[in-house]
Amino acid sequence: MDFLRPASWEEALAAKAEHPTAVPIAGGTDVMVEINFDHRRPEYLLDLNRIGELSEWEVGQEKVRLGASVPYSSIMDHLRAELPGLALASHTVASPQIRNRGGVGGNLGTASPAGDAHPALLAADCEVEAESVRGTRLIPIDAFYTGVKRNALEPDELIRAVHIKKADGPQQYSKVGTRNAMVIAVCAFGIALHPETRTVRTGIGSAAPTPIRAKEAEDFLNAALEEGGFWDNGKIITPAIAKQFAALASGACNPIDDVRGTAKYRRHAVGIMARRTLGWTWEQYRGAGRTLEGAA
Ligand SMILES: Cc1cc2nc3c(=O)[nH]c(=O)nc-3n(C[C@H](O)[C@H](O)[C@H](O)COP(=O)(O)OP(=O)(O)OC[C@H]3O[C@@H](n4cnc5c(N)ncnc54)[C@H](O)[C@@H]3O)c2cc1C
């Protein structure tokens, strides 16, 4: 196995163009597990750790440009206000050691349906900045996950950054696992309220072949909130609306039975998490200094 150690982003792109089968390694918290268990024996490893800019982020007017290798611990420490859903999801990843090494670029590279960043990224809305010697493209997150542990990257492309919409309202992340730490999600749910566009977005993890949004649930809720004037009057969302949102979120799942949980349990749990996280975020929204006249 050859170890390629580019000193700059340009060198990394050139190396990937020359060796498209080279496996990039950032934190190594997925790659090294696969190599240690002999699940993968790549001819080339492409070490991205000398490229400092991959561990940097920029907070812009509307978006955060998050370098592919920014570790989860930095997201938790520095981007909680801008990316609350992703910060909450980061909290649930593994242990401090893994959170200091692993990052969103690696989670996207692996594209496991159980990856914790995905539901938060889907709910917040973002684009993946993919680059090769041929140029740069922004892949909408909805188009990024193409199958079980498959993504939309071309063989010569690397992830440079992720452009994530800054929170304009409350966000939440909920994960079911057998214990609080060091656990792969049985299933997970992310939600983001976007008061500016009067929309709600969701993300579901570990309950379908890829991370997905619960689009029907979103459409239903967006129409119900609009119809009832909820964004303006700040009323408590009725139990009937919350129940239907949960049922549609549950219906969006296409899970399997595996060692971590049954398909039936996953569908049920996603419904519960959808209802709870909607309740939590809506309470935050109602309490966030908006006019509550007429609120129930
Ligand atoms: C003990 C343990 C517990 C874990 N618990 C969790 C958990 O709770 N939740 C969770 O989501 N994950 C968990 N993981 C998995 C892992 O930590 C995450 O997926 C993490 O985000 C991977 O990031 P990394 O930088 O270490 O990726 P790496 O291992 O370096 O790479 C992962 C994949 O992404 C590719 N890649 C990396 N960077 C780029 C890039 N810039 N461009 C293109 N491709 C790239 C690699 O080639 C590889 O295919 C756990 C892992 C371990 C070992």
C-alpha cells in the first residue's frame, strides 16, 4: 500500500486524478477500521492531513463554509449558534477521541445511512463542494446520497467543504441507541425550522438505504402551519397536526431488520422522534421573542 502525502490541495487533486482508486484519509476513524479488519486493502492511501485549510471554516452572511476535515469537537465548540442541529448531532458521535479526529467530510465520504451528520445536514440544507482537476461543483445534499454507502462523488473528486445554511430558527437532533455514547444509531431524526422561508425541513438516519428527508411530512406540516397562521400567531401546534406529521415521517422510512433493531421498531421510533423534536423546536420558536398575542 502506497501512502500519498500531498502538501497542498492542488497536489491532492493532482494525486487523485493520477490515482482515482486512491482512498482519501482524513481523521481515519472509518478508513482505519476497514483496513484493520481487512475489509479494504487500497493500493494507495491519500492522506489529507497536511492540508490545513480542510480543518478551517468561514462564517458568511447566510452560510457556513465548513472545511471537510473540521472535527466534530470544533463544530460543538465553535459553531453551536450557526449550526445547532449539526452541533447536537456531533455530540452524539462516538467518544471525545473520535470526535477530535472525525469530521463531516469523512461522514459524507462513507455515506453510511447511520452517519450522524446526515440528518442534520439534510434538515439544515447544504451543498457539498466537490472538486477535481476538472473543476468545482456544488452538489445539493438531496442529490448526494446515491445508495447504501454510495455517494455522488466521481472517482477523481475530493470533498473540499460543505456549504451549510446558517440556522434562522431552532433545530434539533434525536438519536436512538442502546446507550448514550459510542453507539451507532438504531435510527435518528433531525429537524430544522426555517422561519425566514416559513418551512420545516427534516432528515432521517438509519431507517432507509440512504439518509433521507421526510418530504411528505414536511409538505403536510408546511401547509398546516401556513393555513393556521402558526408562524405569525405562535400558537401551540395542535396534537392532530403533530400526530399526522409523525405518521408521515414514520411512513417515509424504508428500514431493514438488523442486529441494531427491527424495521417495525425503527418506523415507530422515527415517528416518536419526529413528534418530540417538532414539539421542542416549536416551543423554542414560540419563546424566541416573537409576538405571542393570541397564542394558546
Ligand atoms: C469507535 C467508533 C465510533 C464511531 N461512532 C460513530 C457515531 O456515533 N456516529 C457516526 O456518524 N460515526 C461514527 N463513527 C464513524 C466515523 O467516526 C465517522 O464516520 C467520521 O465522520 C469519519 O470521519 P473521518 O475524518 O475519520 O473519515 P475517514 O475515516 O478519514 O474517511 C471516511 C471516508 O470518507 C472518505 N473521505 C474522507 N475525507 C474525504 C474528502 N475530503 N473527500 C472525499 N472523501 C473523503 C474516505 O476515503 C473514507 O471513504 C465511529 C467510528 C469509530 C471508530
